[in-house]
Amino acid sequence: MGSETQNHQSSPTHESYWRFTKRDFFPEESFKSFSSYIAAFSQTGRRFKDRFLNRSTDETELITLQKESLNEFKKCLTWWDLTWLSFGAVVGSGIFAITGQEARYHAGPAIVVSYALSGLSALLSAFCYTEFAVEVPVAGGSFSYLRIELGDFVAFIAAGNILLEAVVGAAGLGRAWSSYFASLIKSDADFLRFRANGLAEGFNMLDPVAVLVLLVANSIAASGTRNTSVLNWVSSVVTSLVILLVIIITFTYGKTSNLSPFFPYGADGVFKAAAVVYWSYTGFDMVATMAEETKNPSRDIPIGLVGSMSAITVVYCLMALGLTMMQKYTEIDPDAAYSIVFGKFGITWAKYVVSVIALKGMTTSLLVGALGQARYITQIARSHMIPPYFARIHPKTKTPINATLLLTIISVVFAFFTSLDVLSSVFSVSTLVVFMLMAVSLLVRRYYVKDSTSKNDVIKFLVCLAAIFGSSVAITLVWSLGSRSWIGCLVAGVFWFLGTLGMALLPQRHTPIVWGVPLVPWMPALSIGMNLFLIGSLGYKAIWRFFICTIVMLVYYVVVGVHATYDVAHQIQEEPKVERVNEANNNARSQHVDR
């Protein structure tokens, strides 16, 4: 089975990188011909069950699938690079773009609380990513981790959301970049956009500048990892100094009277804003995807990821607080808050410096995002969930150029048409779902090891996990549906505590050797609860958009994904048997010659 696939995988690397044939996209046995596809499609139910129940392994993700790329990534990054890659990816990806919008319409001065809540949730997720990245240093990040612990189907749902996150995140940053650039020229964030009256609201402001920025940033990222990293950390060091200046200015000109009322929209507004400003913390997961290019993952990743995220949380809270002290929340510009407020205070030079640094921050976020998102796509393509054509690493640049091109083409279309508020809400749901699944997968990794965990312990673990998940959903529903019943939240909270306590009493079957998340299961359980709560705070429109996208993903999975991954998985299972048969035949021939 899969002879064509096997031949394809063993193709010599001197073949043209840019070859463009059917077998480069669909080398699997199921797509060999129309009749073979019909035969495979008729077995969709059995294949879906197989993919739903089976899990990948550390060895498959680390060794076997890497052969699909034909060339290897170059190990060129240290903890210094990872720290500034995290800084470059996160700072600028939302603090300049979203803070004004959420402070004005949802949280008011309590936006600082929103940032603190989101920062805690992001830090909990960063802990989970770090443990996995140290033990499984592969380009796939959360996609690979979920394939190992929760199986192929759950990983596909995550993969779809990762791709959605990649596209929407890049498009949103391109739009934000355009807004800030326009504010440098004229106090109008839409100055460089064109209105198309025939299109629906939210999709009718066409943005060619965002398209141009995405094309330039992704081209730089495709040129080389080390070059992009050096460019990022040099510019990020300068940015950090300017951010310090911004904080000093806002607190110097700020008035505590502007902080009253502190909760103008109540707790509901704080949580809704927290769900959206979570976008400001996204990007740290890009560091996990760089593990395959890191010289010493067990040392460099914890320093680069956890250290940088802790510092960024503090910086964000100070910046948000300073903005709302400097200007009444009802007067904050929702698109380019910092540059506009400095201009109103007559600090013209600061206005332009902040706008330039905001543009630089968004640019580095685009650069690092292009690096990390392309590596997500690479690993997803290695598994054949999308065509393996996008798994290839270029022999000269040592970067996944095909994956970068795919990301670029789709994101520029979104950036050209779609407004920032629509993009940010969809992006947040997608990101929070993946982070929630990461916390679940960490619990599975710690408490379940095949052929080691007893059936009785498996049942206990599932009951505890169901209690944690169910109580988290209950708290979310009680709050988000408008009842605001503190008694209901308290009862659900008790079930969450009992579920987590019950899991804590179970024996852990896997212990990290180098670096592990502390206070397991409490921290992952809290991460599950916070991510679900933030999802519920986004509102039904964002959640409906997410479900519509998920349905489209499922259609693709049934038509293409399940068959491609089934063929590859069973080919991998057959390879050891073929090797044993060949070895036995060789031994038999040797014995015959000796006689």
C-alpha cells in the first residue's frame, strides 16, 4: 500500500523545489485515480473512526514526518533570539491596535484589569507550550502536541483554527498598520482606504496599504530565519526603550480623575474586553514553532517564552493604565489611540515617535508571525492534512517558502476587504480554543500513558476532566447569558475545585525530565476555565463566525483530510513490517550463501 507515496517521500532532494505536479499535492493512494478516491470515500466512516481514536507519537512528529520537507531547518537560534522573537511577535500585535477600541466601547479605565486577566490566561498557556516544546522540539507547535495527546481529529480542528488564526491575525495586523500610517499623514485612520458602497458593512473599506505591508513582511521572513531574527531583536531593543518613554509620558500627563468611573461598563465589559485584548498577547506560540531551529531547546525555550511573557504582561498593564489616565475613556480614539492623544496634548514629536514605533511593532509582529505561522503550515502539510507541497523547506534559504506563499496569498485577500473589529473577534475565538485544547492535552500527557495507566485510573481521570470542563462551561453560560448569578457561579466553581482536586489525587504517569508546568493539574485546569470564560465573553456573533468556519473545515476533512492522513498513518505503520521482512530475507540469503 502507498507505493507511490513511498516513492514520493524518498525522492532525491536534487529535484526542483518548484516542481508542480499532481503527486506533489496528492501523493496518497486514495488520490491515485478517480476510482481509488471513490473507493476510499466509501470507507469514510471507518477511516474517520480510525483517525479519531489513533494518536501520533513523539518519534513520528520529530523524525518520521520531517522527511516530507526534503531539507532540514537550520539550527541557528538561542534564548536571546527567542526572547526578542517573543517580544517582537507580541508587543505591537495588539496593544497599539486594540487598547483604544476596548477602553472606549467596553471596559473604560478598567481596561488595565482586562489586560491583567488576559495576561494571566496567556501566561498559563505559555507554561503549557513550554513543557511541550522542550520535550517535542518540532516546527508544528500546538498542532503536533495535540496530535500526540488528543489524536488526529482534534489536531485537525486545531489545525484549522491555527490556519484561521494565521490568516486573520496577519490580515488584522496589516489593517492596523495601515490605520497608524494614515494617522501620521492625517488624523483619519481610514485616510488611505477606499469605500466600496456595494459591499456589506465591515467589508467595504478596501485597504491596498495593508496588502503591500503583508507582501513585504512575508518576503523578508521567507528569505531566512537568522536574518529575520537579527532584524527583529535589533529593532525590538529600540522599541522597548521607546515604550518606556511612552509609559513615562502617559503617567506624567495623566490625571487620576480620568479613571473615574473605573468600571463604566461593569464586570461584563471588563470580561468582554479581556477576550478581545487577548489578541495583544497572541504570538508567543510562534516561539514554540521555532523549536526545530533552536540550538538548545531545553534551556532556551523556557527562558525565551516564560520570561518574555511575564515582562510583557507588566508592560501592557502600565501602558493601558497610562492611556486611560491621560485621556477620558469616552474621548479615546478607537483606531490609533496613543498617537492621537499625544497630538491633542501638543506633544507632536511624541505622537510621531509613537506612531513609528507602533508601525515597527506591528511590522515585527508580522515578521515573526510569518515565521511561526509558516512553520505551523509546514508541520500540518507534513502530516498530509493539507497537501505536502507546502511542507517543503527550500535548500538555500532553509525556510518553508511554499507555506509562506500560501499564507501570504490568503491573508492579503482578507486584509484588503475586512475591517479590524471583525478580524479581531474571529481571531480571539480561534486562539482561545487552541489554547484551551493545549491545557487539556497537557493533562492527558501527565495522567495517561498507553499500556501504563490502568482502566480504573482512566475512568477517574475522564470523570475529573469532565467536571473541570463542564463546570467551566457552566460558569461561562451563567455569566454570558445575562443572569449574572453569583450563586450559580459559586456552585459551578465548587464542582471545578472538586474535579481538579480529584485529578490531583491521581498518580501522574509522565514526569517531565527537564522542565515542566508547576502545580499540575491546578494551572492547566485554571487555563481551561479562563479560556472558556473568555470565549463566552466575546459574544454570540464571534462564536457563530467561528462555528461557520469550523463547519467548512469539517467538510474539507471528510472530503480530503481524513483520507490523506489515513493513508500516511497506515503507511508509517507498515514500514517497520516491511523492514523486518527485508531483514529476514537478507538473513536467509546470507545463510544460503554460507551453506
